[in-house]
Amino acid sequence: MTQYVLTRTGGSLLVLLSASVVLFTVIRLIPGDPITILLGSANIYDPELVARTRIAYGLNQPLPVQYLAWITHILQGDFGRSLVTSEPVAAIVRRRLGPSLLLGLGASTLGLLLGLAWGIAAGYVNGPGRTVLRALPMVSLVVPTFSVGLLFVFVFAVQLGVLPASGLASPLEGDTPSVGSAVAHLILPSLALSLVPASLIARLTYATIDEVEQEEFIRTARALGVRPLRIAIQHSLPNVLLPIITTGGLLVSALITNAVLIETVFSWPGIGTMMISAVQQRDYTVVQAGILVVATVYVISSLAVDGLYLLADPRVRTPATE
Amino acid sequence: MNESVAKGPMVASDALTLEPVAVMQGPPRVEFLRRHWPSLLAVGVILLFVVAFIFRDSLSPFSASAVRPTRALLPVGSADSPLGTDGLGRDLFARILAGVPFSLLFGAVPAASGMVIGAAIGLVAGYAGGKLDRAIVSVMDVLLTFPFILLAILVAAVLGASLQNAIIAVTLSILPKNARLIRSQTLSLKHREFIVAARLAGAGPLSIIVRHLLPNVLPTALIVASTDVGLMITLTAGLSFIGLGVQPPDVDWGVLVAEGSRYVTSAPNLAFIPSVVIATVSIAFVVLADTERRLLRSTQ
């Protein structure tokens, strides 16, 4: 078990390390000299000043040394300043991270509940309902997430007028919404975002139920007269957990990708909208911080999902596995 | 999404083939239609898409970018503009037609190049085995689940937001899935008699891969590529929607949805008609792939 934990954690750190190296290298491929931006066009013709600044910022050092300096600052929480607003990037990220995590948490909770219910229904319902429930994931996985978000806005915010259509707080509340208002703002985006994970989970669930239905312990339970619902929840469902955990990385990744789209639809003040506007304004320090932070969130969540293995599958806990 | 391909027919094939083959409830032709309508419909949609591509310049009297302030925000069903017009009076039908070549490009190019490169990596890794295989597999496993959007944002930040760069990003995103799938196929093939026989007959690795392995993984590759066309159309529309894909004044369907989303209260048709078009074409390709998969299974 210790070995399992160590291997997984080490692997995750390696992923983050490679991501940071790739990011550092690729950002340096962007045409243009940082000195030009630092000094402004008036001073770049002063060779002595240029040379002095280059040394002051360590830009005369070899790239590996520059990387080490860069990563040290980042690990200390110093992401530099925004090239557009000069605000410290760490402050921007701190402001944006909370709403994104809230959205992600809301969507994954909804996705899991919705997906399990959907999968169980597709596994046990007979007749035309079965066909529909099983064909539906194919549709919901291909329909663009942003269209689903817009549809929710149109139906619930525009037509019915029951839920707010955008942002995390109503304009009057400023940056600190009441809990009720925040929850109301959270419902539509997280529901729209939960659809893709829910479809994936539903598909895994009914596929696993189909497999498990053939097992002797289910047939025995059925022969003993255990109620179908109890069989579903107590005997089939635990078997569904493992495939869901196995695809955990994929689920987290799908959630993150769609979150950027959903944040745009709902003008959600999160990391996704931050990165998109930073790309449009060529605010590279913000883009770079956003990518690093989201990659870290992704790695930590995947690791956490992997950790669930230990709880769900006793075989991993015993030695001589892995 | 990636798992469906690897694990085989767990998508709609189960749902669509529930009827036992032996039960015929009517004349054969009706029965054929009843059982295969999704496939036929999908082929129909794709043909329509191709026709729209070929005749895109002559199907609408308007040009996609012609601004007519007097015709702004016409509703669906207006004279000359059956799908309505946008805030600048541009005809939605003409703009959807103008988006067809981009969507075709966005669907087909990443799916094809992703499959060619992915298959090459998978064949080499699977056939070579050993350290090379392990190295490739571990890299692919990491990339497989890495959030695609970060890659797309990075590519857009460094190379600029554009059509080509969006295509590069989505191609990179499907490589690992394809490489892994073709590798596992290669692994199951490489100890079969005909490969061993070819090796005993003196065939080199390149010749075995190209002449003996490739033809055998080709059916799977084609099926996966068809699914990918559908997925890529949705994915790249998403990139255009957030401003990382096609740049105005060019329009693709994602740009149309983004423009339409500003009018969601007053003219919902502007966002929803392009959305329905994206979804329909994507689903058609996924159903097509599903049909191919079933045909392949029934011939084996």
C-alpha cells in the first residue's frame, strides 16, 4: 500500500514537473524580448542599460538556471505581475480560484448523483425507456456543453425567470453574495457542467450492472427474494465504484475542459474566464499562472480519486499488488 | 469518451440492437428501415452536409458578411431569411453555410492526422515492445487524461488564436487515445501465426508493420476516426466559442453560437440553430462510426 501511494504521488509530481518545464520552455518561444517590454521603447537603444537590466533580471543566465529561479518564485507563491494591470498575479488567482472550485465541486457532486441514478435506471428499466436511457449518453456527450448552458439560461433564466443567468452574485451584492444567492447562481452552471460527467458515469454504471447481473451473488440474492431496489443499491452499486474511480482522471479532465466553456457562458468569475481574457490580452504571466494552477488542481484531484481506490478496493491495500 | 472506443460497443449499439434478429415483424423492407433508421438518418445528414459544402455559394441569395441594418434581428420564417437574421442584419442561413467548410476542416483534419500519427506511434510501440514501448506508453498515459483545454490555451497564447492552431491543439489531444488503442491491437496481433511466419520468412520490422499489421488495424482506425470527426466538430466549435478558434470576420458554427449568445433573450434562434446544427452533424458521425463497428463485427 505504501508503495502504491508513493508511486502514485511520485508520478503526479513528475507530471507537474514536466508540465512546468514545458510551460517555461514554450512561453519563451513567444517572439519578443522581455527587456523591450520592461524598459519601454524609449530606453531600448541604451545598450548599457539593456545589459544592466538583463543581468539584474538574470536573463543572461543559461535557461536551466532561469527555470530554477522561476520555479522557486512560483513555489513561494510569487507568479509575477500581470502585464496588463500590473496587479500581482497571485492575488488575481486567489480571487478566481474559489469560484472555480465551487463550480467544480457542485458539478462533480451533481454529476455523480445524476450519473448513478441514470445508470441504475438504464440498467434495470425495461422496454422503450431502456433504449432511450442507453442511447441518451451518446447524444449528451456530443451536444456542445456551451449550447446546453445557453439552453439552461434560456429556459430557466429567460423564460421561467426562476434562476439568475450569470455571475456568482447579483450586481447589487458586489463581491460578497449571501449564501442563498451564491447557491442560486451556482445551480445552472453546475447542472450544465455536470451533464458530461453524468453521461460518462451513467454509461459505466449500466455497463457494470449488465456484467454483475450475471454473477452468482446477484442470482442468489434474487433467488432468496431480496427486493430489486435493494439488490441494485446494496449488491450491484459497490461494483460500479471501481470503474468510475479508474476513469477518474478522465472525468476530472472532462470537467476542467468543459468548465472553461461553462464559465464563459455564465460569465463565471473563475480561472477559466481569467485565462481566456488573458490570452486575448496577451497577458502571458496570467496565462502561465492559470495553466499551472489548473494543472495542479487536476493532478491533486486525480490523486485524490486514486486514493479512493484504497478505500474501495481492499485488494490494493494488501501487499504484492500493483 | 475515450473509454467507449477502447472498451468497444458499450455506446448505443446495445440499445439499437436489442431486437432479436430472428423476430421479423413485417415485410423485410419495413423491418430493415425499423432496425437501421439511425444509420440511414446519419448517412443522410452527412450527405446533406457534403451537399451543403459543395453548393454553399449558391444556396443562399445573401453573402455571409453582408450587413443590412434594415433587416436586423428578423425572426425565423422571414421572407428570404428562413432562419432569421442577426443584430447586423446578416442572414443566419448564409452564415451557417459559410461555417460548413470550417466545420468540415475542423472535423476531418484532426481526426485524420490524429489517427495517422497515433497509429504510427501505436504500431511502433506495440511491435517494438521493451523499453521504447514502456516509454511511449507512460508518456501517452499522462497525456491521455491531461485537460485538453490547457493545451489549447497554451497553444493559443504562444502561437496566437487561429484556425490552424486550434487544429494543432485538438490533434494533439486525440493522439494518445489513438496511439494506445492501436498499440493494444498491435500487441494482440503480433504473436499471431501470420506475423511470426512473415518474420521467419525474413521480413524486416518496417515491412511487417506496413504490410501485415497496418491492414489489420485499419478497420478499427477508420471506425475511431469517424467517431473523432464528430467529437472534433464539437470540440473545435467550443474553442471558437471561447475565442480560441476561427477568428471573425470568418465564421464557424462555434463563432455563430458565441455571437448568438448575446441575443439569447431577444432572438434565441441565433444561438440555438447553430447549436442544433453542430449537435446533429456530430451525432451523425458518431452513429456512423457505431454502424461501422457493427458491420465489422458481423463480418468477423
